[in-house]
Amino acid sequence: MSTLAAQGVTVRFGGLLAVDDANLRVPEGEIVGLIGPNGAGKTTLFNAICGFVTPVRGAINFDGADITKLAPSRRARLGIGRTFQKLELFHRMTVFDNLMVAAEAAASKLDLASDLMHLPRRPREERRCAEIARGVMDELDLGWAAERRASDLPVGTSRLLELGRALCTNPKIMLLDEPSSGLDTRETHAFGQLLQRMNAERKIGILLVEHDMDLVMEVCRQINVLDFGRMIAHGTPAEIVAEPAVRSAYLGEEEDDAPATPSARG
Amino acid sequence: MSVLIATILIGLASGSVYALAATGLVLIYKTTRILNLGYGAMALFTTFIYWQFTVNYHWPLWISAIVVVLFIAPAIGFFLDSQLFRRIEDQPIVIGLIATVGITVLIQGVVFVIWTSKTQTVPSLFPDGSVKIPGGATLGLDQLLILVVSLGAVVLLTLMLRYTRLGVAFRAVVDNRPIAGLMALNTNFISGLAWALGTSIAALTGILITPRLLLDPIILPFFIISFLLASAMFGYLRSLPLAFAGGLILGVTQSLIARYGTFRGMFGRLGNATPFIMVTILLLLAPRRLRVASTGGSFVVKTRELSAHASQRVRVGVAVGLFGLLALLPTLVTSVSWQRSLTTGMIMAVVFLSLVILTGFSGQISLGTTGFMGIAAFTAAHLATDLGWSSWVAFLLGALAAVPAGALIGIIAVRLHGLFLAMLTLAFAFMAQTLFFFDPTISGREGSVPLPRPSGFHSDTRFYYLALIVLVAGAIVAANLRSGRTGRVLAAIRDSETATRSLGISVTKYKVLIFSLSAFMGAAGGILISMQKESAARLDFLPFYAMIFLTVAVVGGLFHIGGAVAAGLLFGLYGQVFSSNNFMLNMQNIFFGLGATLALAQNPEGLFGELRRGGNAILRAFGNGRGRAPEPLPVAGGQE
């Protein structure tokens, strides 16, 4: 069971309690949303799951194994892919090479000596990985940009490329950090459909941190709500909309937006 | 007891100069984000002007000092800022660092041309005499007055920063330069002022310490930089008070070691290595916040790197043609001295190649090349001379001996980035030199150990081919590195370490790999240099050369294999071409220093970039556009 579970995760930055005793479950092949006001600790929780931030308490389990102490690259190799809220593309490389790095990270059996001496093994492995990269490129309609430099892409394409890069590692679960930011309504809608297609075809579990409520309501079967580092609600989209605590904390009823604490964000 | 007090006071006196100089360095760094490795050279230059006034023109000491410190030095600082450093303001921090290395080489060249490369004595501002301190020991009057003057200068600086309008503007720029700009402060003027003030302090430093130290154009800049960096590192380049305290601590430590240290052998030189041992310890202990924040992430230049490149076939063809020409050269050029210079060029190209794969391909930086080269050369020499092993075996094992050092720096490079990493590698080169290469058991009584050429390659012509073979092998490995999986991962790390990790790639593994490989290549170059002269000499591996190498590599083109070859030929042939022209020989350092700084400001791809542009234009003219036209690509920002 490729289930991801965070139990009682607590993250502290100096005196600031960024995430406080948060629980979260992404069952295999499910799309789960994580929402909350700015500075609620969503990205921090995200980073704790990926290993970029160390929680002071709590455990993270994946596939039934405790991964709390593993380095980010080890977790990625277990099948946890991610994208970044602030784009982290290899901006001076071409679109194709961005995907190629990921495909090779997961699939290439090329050893250093064969690579540096250009032994026959190298073109073979490269062809195999290039096929993976090209497959993802076709799946996401990125073929037209293959030889473009990543820094030259419009935001929408960049978001797609990050998604594609994670896909190339053939993950079991993907963590998407605000993938719709910078996209217009039409692009966001298309992105939502893409996520659902990916989920259906590749059986990938998805944890979606998102600001765009329409997108979350549309694609997520389960939604978790984080506020001031605490998980205040959990349920189906319909339950979440009805929840009074969520309405006051997030949907802005009765009180103004919660104060932002930028340092808590990744 | 009184001896102890006197020792501490002596330490405080020299420490106060370090402290003063360190505040100048940190001031410039904080306002302009440029860590000025040229600080020592600036002190050298201004002190030479002072020397000119006092010794040659017989001006009164105090007038000369005031003219230099208050008028000439600030003008120089302002000039450097407005003409050079402002242009590379928005470049990654490491670019600024290399530019200051260029300034060092440049200023040293200027001093050689205008004045001399010989050591001079500088008259002291202060009268002779000594002061009795309670307990019976004595202290030089000059030392006491140095303490007074430098403390006074620091107090003045502090008061200025705290209480004047200008000081407020300064602190605003230091805190946040863009915001200060929005607040209608003229940030350019302030940064110019920081440079002016910093250069003044550099001049004062030079004038205060040279009477006791001698004015040595070769050693002084690096002596000053070594204690300066150690002092400034106490505040991690950010805190003026801590840098000041660091200077005092360093001065007292050195004084105590000099007085009470009765170490033998390697540890006998511990005193000389103190500054860089301190730098290393402080860097390794640096809190994460400081290690990561704004020390310049990877080495990324705003370059049109992906622009115009010809097709794979054309590039391989050009490479084969060029190396073929290099292989034919000994039959075309029969002059012995020309052949030797060409050999030097090939060997240096190997060394530059080690910098190209490290910095150009992978975005890492090393100022420690000479460390690797020396370790390898001395290992090989001892294996061949003491144990009588074949020079081939010695070659291979010697080059391998540098790999652990490279791997260690690679591991550290996971924690340290950009500027701090550069400091650490510099410290490595200095420590390797002071503690090992200058040890008689390592470099012999005369400072060199014989290292014969491998059998079959004894003649100069044959040896040229050996160097060429090593270079071609290195170039092939480098080309495969760049185009293959490993190269893609290294480029990915250069662009975003976080994203690379998120794909399941171990950044540590690749950093260790690239530093080891680069160390191995540099080491091969170091061994070849020694084999060419048939001895490994300690004076061939001075840390200063690592800096020159970097500037030459930048001039040649740091981002391409061809750039390394161009740089090698440039370096090897410069002396040969101008062998009968003394003026041009003296200009060598000026040429490379200026070239590197200009290249960084104007065209980061260096000479090779220019050559390739010309080549592509020719291809386009004749080959129906086989060379792709340079697209006007938007420039990618540096990762900070």
C-alpha cells in the first residue's frame, strides 16, 4: 500500500510553531487537498514530508515504512515526487534535458566509467531514458518546447514542466505545491483535468496544496484544512464547505484574513 | 607574568591593525556584497605611493601619510567602484570575488612595472624608543602608537556610522540596498564611499605594518589577506564589532604562539598557518543560517551559454582539426624554447580544464588548485626518488593522492556554498603550502625534489607529446562529462540543488565526484609541470598561482573545453612571444588581471567565446547556416 501518512508532525522555526501536531493521510491513488490561509504552514508540512525540513516531533510513514529520518533524495527514490510553489526548474537547461535528468535519476543503470568513456552502454541507456522523457513530453504536450531553455518558458508551461519532471521519476505519489499560481482560469481548469487524468491512468496519489478553491473542490476527494499550523478540519469537499471553523478561518467569514507569517513558508 | 603581559600587548598592537583592516573589508562587503581579495594588493599599492613620497621625494612622513590615506587612497577606491565593481553589481557573488582576484593580479603587475618586485624598507611614522610596562618588560614605542592610531581610527569610524547623517545612510544601504535606493538614497554614491573609505583603511594598514614587516610586493598582499579573512570570518563577514574582536584575538594568538610555541617540525610553522586554520574552523562551525543566506548559491553567470553552437559533427571536426594541428606543431616549430613554451601551454591547459569542469560545468569554485597540484607532485617525486619507482607508477599514484583531498572538499561543499566555499579552498591551499610544501621532509632542503620524466618521453619533443596526450584524454573525458548523464546532473545541481534532491539524486555524491575529478586533473597537471622541470619545487605551488590560474582560465573561457586550451596556449606562449620585450613581460600580470575582470564584466565566455562567434559566422557564410544563428535569448538570472 503506497499510503502516505503524517502523524503528529510538529515543526518549529526558532520561537515560531509553524506546524503543530498535524495529521494527514493520502491513501494510495487518492487525490487529497491541503488548504489553509497564507502562512498556515502548508508548505512547511509539505517540506517536512519531503525531508527538506526536520520536524521536532511526529512521524512520516510511506508504504508502511517510517521515513522520518531519511534524506530528501532517499524519499524521492521511494516514490515521492514533488513540485515547488516557487518554480525550481533547471533554468539554464532545455526542456528536454530537464525531463532527461529526472528520467535518468530513476531509470538509468549507467555507471560512471561507461558515461565518462562513452562506452556502448551509454547510448543504450540514454536512448531508453530519452524514451521515458519523450513519453512524458507527449503526455503533457510539451514537445513544441523540447529544445527551449526552461527560463524562456511562460509560467503555465513551466508549471507543466515541473509536473512532467516529477512524472519522469515514475512516482507513486506526487506532492504539488500551489501548481495553479500564475495560471489563468482556463489554464487552471485544464490543469485540474490533467491531474485527474494522471491519477486515473497512472494510479498516482496526489497531495495538492492549493489556493484556488474551485480547483481543490473539483479534483480532491478528501480535503484537510490547516490554520496557524493546526489541522482544523478534514473531510469531503461538501463537508469542508459546511464546516463553520473552516468558514471563519479560511473562507473569510466573520473575521479578516489571518495574519501572514512569511517565515513559515518554504 | 610581565613577559605574558608584554606578549599580549604586542599581540594587541598587531591585532589592532588586523582589526582595523578587517572593519574596512567588512564595510565594503556589507555595502557592495563584494569580498575584496584585492584588499591586500590595494594596501600594497598605496603603501608604495607612500614609499615613493617619503623615500624618493623626501616628503615629511606625516604629510605623505595624510596625502595618501586621505586623498589618494579614497580616489583609487572610488575609481575602482565606479569603473569596475558597479558593473558587476548584479552578478552572482562569486563573480565579484574572481574580479577582486583579477584586481590583485593587476595591481601587483602595476607595482612591478612602476616600481619593483624587490622588497623595500618603509620608514615608520613613529619615533624609535621603547616603553617600560609595569613588571619590567618593554614594548616598542611604535607598537604602542600603532595600537593607539588603529583604535582611534576604528572609534572614529564607529562614531561616523552612528552619529552622522552619512552614517545613517550607510547603515541603510548595509541593511537593504534596494530599499535604501527606494528611499531616495544615492546608493551608488554610498557604495563608492564605502570603497573610498575601505581603501583609505587599506592604505593606513599598509603604512602602519610595513615598517616592521618590510614592503614585499609579492608576499605582502597575501599576508594581509590571510589575517584579514581570519579576522573578518569571526563575524562571518557581517559584523563589524566581531570582525574587530577577531583581529585582536588573532593578533594575540599569533603573538602567544610566537612567544611560547616550542613546536618542532610541521607544527613549527603552525604560527604562519594560524589565520587559515582559524578560517577553516570558523567556516566549518558556521551556523546554517549564515552558510546558506546570501553567500551566493551556485556559480552562475549571466551568460548566453546556450546561444550559437554549431552541430555536433562540426564541433567534433573542429576539435579533431585543432588537436591534429597541435600534434603537428613540433615538426613545424623546431626551436627548443618554443617547444618548451608549447609544452607548458599544453600542461597548463590540463590545469585549466580542471577549473572548467569544476566551475564552468558544475558551478562550484575552487581557489585551492595549487594544493592538489602540490600534493600530487611531491607524492610522485618521493615515490620516484626515494623508492625508485617507475615514473609512470609515480604519475598515476601521485595524481590519485590528490583525490582524497578533493573528495573531502566536495563533502564540505555540500554544506558551504559560493563565497564561503571559495574561502575554504583558499585556506586549504595556504595550509597545504605552509604546513606541508614548505616542510624540508617534503620539499627537501633546497625546496625541491627530483622527479624524472617517464621512460620513452625524456626528450623535449617527446615530452610535448606526453602533455598533449594527457590533455586530449582530459578533453575527451570532459566532453563526455558535459554531454552525458553526469554532466546533466551537475548542470542540474548548478541550477537548483533543491530540485535535484527532489528527483532522488544525491547531491553529496556528485559534489564529491566533481571535486575529486577536478582534483585529479589538476594533480596530473601539477605532476607534468614538475616533470617538465624534472623536479617538484615548493615555489611552483604558491596559493597565489591558483588565483592567477583562475584569471587566465576566465580570460580563455571558463565554460568550454576549448577555453581551457586557449587559456593554456595564452599562458604558455605569452612569455615566448614577448621574450625580447621586457615591457610586455612585465605587463603579463596586468594583462591577465585586467583581462579577467573585463571578461567578467563584458563577456563571461572569454576568448574562446569570441573565437567561436567568429567561427560560427564563417560557418554561416559558407555552410548554408549549418552553424545555428545565435538566438537573442533572454539572459538567465543568477541563483542567489
